[in-house]
Amino acid sequence: MAELVGLLLAAGAGARFDRSGQRLKLLEPLPTGPYAGRPLAEAAAQTLRSVLPRTFAVVAPPATQAQRRLHELLTRTGCELVINERAADGIGSSLACGVRAAPQAAGWIVALADMPAVAAETIRAVAQAIAAGHLTAAPFVGGRRGHPVGFAQALYAELAALQGDTGARGLLTKHPPWRVAVDDDGILRDVDTVADLMRAAG
């Protein structure tokens, strides 16, 4: 029987975090919270895998030492690596790449590796909405949509064709997500800058 799988998008360069390119934000340790001292990507991956044991992590090619460390880290967490040779094209490219790696899945729960504070219960609720038959689903808190976002198998062709840096925005406009009400502001807290790190820790 086909199963829902997790997709962890971890191929971004994180240029806003360190414009010099010397620090890969996904390897930065969280200063506080349940994953204090552990890298952003590890926290996000472990939470996603606690709900969806089969999780694919979409990463950029191992062109730098930092990227190689990220690959090793995500492999240790139990993720299956998917290398997006066109990671620089943007998040749409990575989402399509991840979906194509698991074409027979019942659906995909797409999480971002720079959002370490999302609760496992939130991921589970989104997965349950897709399992219940909704085409798309997303968590909402205070009227605001967050991550992760779920997609059903019926959307495979549209997901696999995504490209560029707009992700699935157009797809979610065409197929508005089932609103999963949660009490979890972690769904809104991503890490784009050094200043975000403390706020995103959870």
C-alpha cells in the first residue's frame, strides 16, 4: 500500500543568513529549545521523521565542505538524500525533484529545513488531512498559513513540473489547502537571518 512520505527541502543557499557564504545556516546550532545545541536541519528532519519515517531530504550538490557535512547529517537522521542538481533555480525545482524521487507515494508532506520549531502534532494533523482525501492541506494559526504543506498523489504531474523560486504558490491558489487549525506558531517561524535564530528555536 502506498504511504505518505515526508519531503524536507534543504537545498537553499541561505544567502540572507550569511552573505559571505562561509556559514551554511542549516548547520547552525539552535541556542534554546528541545533541540538546543543541534543544527537547524537536524531538528527539522527528526521532527518530520517522527511522524513520517520515510522522509526524503532534497539537498544541493556536495560542492562545498559545508554541503557535504549537511548531507552526512541528514543521512544520520535517517533521511534518504535526493540531490537537486538545479538547486540554484529555486524552491520549485527542489519540490519537483523531491516528488519525482517518490512517484508512487500516496502523498507528500513538504517541510522546510529552516523551520525547526514546527510541532510533530502539526505534521501529523496535516498528514491526516491528506490521508482523509484532501488534495492539499496546510496548518493555520491566527488566520495565517504556515508549513508543512501536504499534497495528494493526484497532484503528482503538477508538482513534478514545478520550477523556479515560487514553489507551489500557484498550485495552492488553484487547489486551496484544507485548513488545519493548530495552536503552533512554529509553523510561521523560519530562519532567514542570524536575528531569526533565537525566535525560531521554539
